[in-house]
Amino acid sequence: MPPTALRRRRKFPSKLCRCFFVSLLNSSTIYRIDAKAELLDEPLIKSESASPEAKANVEPMSVDSEEKASPVKNVKKEPKDVEDRITDKKVTTIGLNSTSASKEDMENYDPSADSYHPLKNAYWKDKKVTPYLALARTFQVIEETKGRLKMIDTLSNFFCSVMLVSPEDLVPSVYLSINQLAPAYEGLELGVAETTLMKAICKATGRNLAHIKSQTHLIGDLGIVAEQSRVSQRMMFQPAPLNVRDVFRKLREIAKISGQSKMDLVYNMFVACRSSEARFFIRSLIGKLRIGIAEQSLLTALAIGLVKKNHIDECKASKVPEVYKDEIAETTLLLKTAYCQCPNYDIIIPAILKYDIKELQDRCPMHPGMPLRPMLAQPTKGVHEVFERFGGMQITCEWKYDGERAQIHRNEKGEISIFSRNSENNTAKYPDLIARSTGLLKGDVQSYIIDSEIVAWDVERKQILPFQVLSTRKRKNVDIEEIKVQVCVYIFDLLYINGTALVTKNLSERRKLLLEHFQEVEGEWKFATALDTNDIDEVQQFLEESIKGNCEGLMVKTLDEEATYEIAKRSRNWLKLKKDYLSNVGDSLDLVVIGGYKGKGRRTGTYGGFLLACYDTENEEYQSICKIGTGFTDEDLQTHSEFLGKHVTDTAKSYYRYDQSLEPDHWFEPVQVWEVKCADLSLSPIHRAAIGIVDGERGISLRFPRFIRIRDDKNSENATDANQVAHMYQSQDQVKNNQKSSTQMEMEDEFY
Ligand SMILES: Nc1ncnc2c1ncn2[C@@H]1O[C@H](COP(=O)(O)OP(=O)(O)OP(=O)(O)O)[C@@H](O)[C@H]1O
Ligand SMILES: [Mg+2]
Ligand SMILES: [Mg+2]
């Protein structure tokens, strides 16, 4: 079955549309806001000698002490006097054009409510500056939400409000929602040590360090401890309320400075935090927001927010949800596609606000220095399958090198950047490549982007070394003098040259330009060994040669037809043919470790087994696929236990799908990906991988899974996708032949 036929219908747009419509239709409420109440949002001074009138307008000094780490939905009733100030006096009824925010609006801010109206409920609309509190409350409700669709809808409501009333805050709001300070590839990290934060919290709240430490140990979250500690905070001056753009600016500043001034800045910001702001400010600094919003959810939320914004005025009963469903799906696709070639919100967001979404791809072009999502390949299990797929199309076979994918960029200034498969900036890892990069050029080359594989190289024997050798190379702060593992780069594609993107050209043209502008240097820069042939025996022989040449097998690619470079796609125009998978599964899987089982016997003191999951990109959830206890050395288990022990969570994440019978001793955050091989894939009554694709009730599990290695170059959203799992299951011979063996009960590994 072709992979497209495996795709389930996307469920979420219609549900989201429903939420959207409910929220728009319920939005005719008339709001009562006290004109005076806006004063409550200003910086206030507590003064014992203040006049009674003055006092009436002053936020009580104890406001923090009244705030609890309570969910937004259980908003505490204000004391009568405050309530009076908001509602009793000078009550004015206003509609859409309200100009002032009431404390009530602020306290009740809940973008997850069915009645939420992105314009009417954006209580900051008169000031046009987004309060950090609105974002923190959004995070708070998202954290309490179970379903991913609802989480995304909530975030889209907030984004829509920002787009409508304070659009210049959209960039910082987006970065804060995924806890980044800049595009991921710039690698700007906060790096504030937990003890520094604890000290700042102590100083601000008067609590002692031992207390904060023990609370953090107990609760497992310094963010919550920080929020609760603020109950004891007393101060003469209530600092000005925080807003999104200042918080973002300050976080960037914090990332760039060190020592006492860093500590002071953290302290000053923390003191100004109100209610849940403290929780999320501290979590941002730690680097774990814990709201479960990652890149794909964020992009979906942005797209939905954009559609909501575009229809904010015209949403009448005459507009049927179906109309929006398609628009949401199209907008999401266009946005995600543009993001693959331009993963930079500083560029994308102003463009979506200014131009039609259909222009986005042209408005945000690729350019050197900014990684694009690499094209990926489909696994196959034999030369015959390759020929079945490609029919009469002209193909080329290239050796498949087993190293690390590298997208190498040179901009007009001559600066070189190297990006991993996962678009991480690996430039600092390869100073040796940068030093010798001019040797590669032939003729007039100012800028380029090449696609390649870096492999470890034995300089004396002049041969490729296994991946394991490359993985021992230092990752950061590499000093060129101290490099022990030499590397050679095997180039297989050219995506950009001298200001022109080549991704829409065919491989044969791209290859021609590659050979025209670049040259090989022995043991440093090589073109991937290739053979253009449509002869099945020659392909078979070339495969054998590639194995003798220390490669994994072949990559088979179309040359002229259907041969463009498909950014971010797992394309059927690139097939991988791996020697050791020719007869069974076709490929290894890259799975996320979501739980650990305590070891027994020899494995006491470490985890003895783990629960693994694949990633379902459509529902954005992790689905259990197998338990694993094989393939680990004692040292591996030690390393895994130490690392994963730092990422234990109290309960399973709301976006983990598993059967109760699999409940591990510890759940983990989805932080690590492992490459795993298995004997085959079978239908499972317990596991949830690809559930609903192949079978409505049963998922798919791996039989005899074996740990191969950690995939540092993949994050958990790059793990093997549910559709890939389904495809691998379907491609097995026994399934194809409809034999019953695939329905046998799973055989789990023993962990002892
Ligand atoms: N000639 C080549 N053309 C393309 N890719 C190559 C070539 N030689 C080696 N590679 C590497 O092979 C990879 C594809 O196969 P591999 O099984 O290693 O993928 P992966 O990194 O595990 O990702 P996935 O399993 O998600 O496809 C490419 O990403 C690239 O790093
Ligand atoms: Mg590889
Ligand atoms: Mg792989």
C-alpha cells in the first residue's frame, strides 16, 4: 500500500473549528468595565500615610500574599472592597471598543474558555502591550489541559489576541512559548544554574535556601516552589507589571551576561512577577517550560490563530465550519512548509502578519546561514523493490555513508556554518573542516549550501572508519590542534550556489553544478561514489561494493523525473537500501524512551528495561511500541539510568498513549531517541503505535527489539513516525501475504 493510503483523515481541524465557532458565537456578551480600574495595572506604591481616596485606588500591598498557585478556572472571589471598585462605581457598559481593562478581566483571563473572544477578551487592547500575566495564564491553562487539540486551540486564541491588539508582541510571545531566545540554530541558551535561581528566590521571599531546596525536592518543580514562595513576599513598592516584550528582552540579556549582574537581573525580574508569572519565569530560566508545546504544535497554533484573526469580523452563522476547516489545513501546511526552509520566527512572523499566507514561501526564501530541513529517504528491502518503485525512470545509486549528516553553508561574507540532520549548529564541532574549506572550491564561488555526510577517516590506511569512531569526537569547543578523529566529507548534493536556490532543479542539474564549482581533495572532500544505471545486476553488484567500501548500502535516487530536492520530506524519490536489512524489516527505528523499569538481579540499582514510543505527528503524541531490555552493556545501563534519572516526571505526560499494564516504575520527559533494531513488527493488543492506521483497535509492536545507539542528532519529534511504523509493518512479506503469523501475541524481552 502506498504511504499516502495509510494516512488517516485529519481529525483536528473540524474539532478546532467547532471550538472556534463556539467561541465566536458566544462572544456577544457585553462587558462591564470600570473606567478607574485601569489604574490597577499601573505600578503602585504602598504608603501608610496615603489618603483614604488614594488608598481606594491602590492595589493592596498584600496582593501577592492573597495569590495562590491556583488554576485560573478556580479564580478566587475578590474581597468586597476590590470588587466594589471594579463593578459598583460608575458602571459603564461597553462593547468591542472598550478602552480600559478591569482587574476582573485580568484575573479571569482564560483563553481556553469556550466563550473566549480574541478581541473582546484581550484586556490589554487599550495599551497595546501584552502583559506577561496573560501569557503566563495561557501557559497555566495549557498545563492543566489534557487534550492536545485543546492545548493548541488555547494557544491559538492567545496568539490571535496578540495578532489583533499587540502584533509586535507576537515574536516574543512565540519564542517564550517554546522557551527559545532566538532561532534554534543560533543556539542561544539561558543556562542559569538552579542554585542561582534558588538564591534569587530566597533573597526575594525571605525563605532560606534549605527550605527552598527541600520543597523543590518534594514537589519536583522549582517553578511551583517559586510561585508558592511569593506568598511570603512583602515589599514597599510593587514593581511595574511585566510585559511580554520586556521579559523576552531581559531573558536574552540574562543569557548573555554572567556573574553577579546575571543574578541581579534574575532577582529584579523575579520580584516583579505576579502569581503564575513566577512559575513560568523560573521555568524559562531552567529551560523546561513543562507545557508540552513543541515546534509543530506551535506552528499549528499560529496557523489557527491567523485564520481566526482573518475571520474575526465576518464570523456569522452563514459561514459554515467546513470553510474554515480547509483554510486552517491549508494555512498550517503553508506555514510549516515555509518554516522548513526558513526556520526563523523573526522573519516568518512579520511576513505572516503583513502578506497573504500564500506568498509566505517567496517572502521567506532560503539563504546560507539558515539550515533547511533535509530531504529524507524511504527504506526498502531489496533491489527488486527499488525497480518496482522506479519503473523506467532514470536512476542513480550512491554509496550510503554511515556518519553524520552535514549541511554545509557558506554565505557571501565567506562565513561557514555546519548543521546537523536536526538543524542544530555543529559549526564549532568541525574547525578542521572550516580551515580547509577553500580547498573545495573551483572557480568563482561566493556562497553555497551543500548536503553531505561526514565520516571518520583513517589517514594512514586511507579508508572510512565506522560510525562508532566518529561518535567519540568532541562536540563542543573543539581545538583544532587536539583533534584525534580525522574526518572526510562525502558530498552528495548542492542546494544553493552564488545566490540561487537549486532545490527546484533536478538532481542531474544539481550534480552538474556541483562538479562544476567544487573539487575533491584526497581524504578531505569527496563526491559520493555514484553509478547511474538501470541494470538490476549492476545495482546488486554496486551494493556489494559499497559494503566492501565500509558503507551501509546504497541510496537510490531519481535523476531527471521527480528529482527535485524535497525539503523536509521523506521522499519516495530517495530510497535506502541497507545490506543488513535486505530481507526483513528494511530499516532500524528511532524511538523515544518514555519510561523505565527498575532492574533486578545483576541490574539492581539501574533501570533494567525501558518503555519506548514512536511519535505520531498527526496527533502529536507518543505511542508505546515496545519494552526493551536487550542490546545494552552494563555501562550503557549505567549511562542511561544516570541521564534519564534527571528527566523523571511524576506521571505520564498527557500526550503519552499506552496501556495501563505497561505502567513503568518511572516516567520520563521525552528527551532521548534510541536507534533500535527488531526481528519484525506485529499487531499488538497492548501497544498503541500507529493505532487506527492499520487496525482500529490494535497498535503495532516490535518483536525482539535491540538497542543500537543513542541518536543525539534526532530530537523526540524526529523519532520514527506512526505512519512509518505502519508502512514498515505493511511491507513485511508475511503481512503482504496475509499470513496469520503477524497476529501472534507479543513476546517481550526479559529484563533480568
Ligand atoms: N549518498 C547519500 N545520499 C543521501 N544520504 C546519505 C548518503 N550517504 C549517507 N547518507 C545518510 O543517510 C541518511 C539516511 O539514512 P539513515 O538510515 O542513516 O537515516 P536516519 O538518519 O536514521 O534517518 P531516518 O531513519 O529518519 O531516515 C541521510 O540522512 C544521510 O545522513
Ligand atoms: Mg545514518
Ligand atoms: Mg535510521
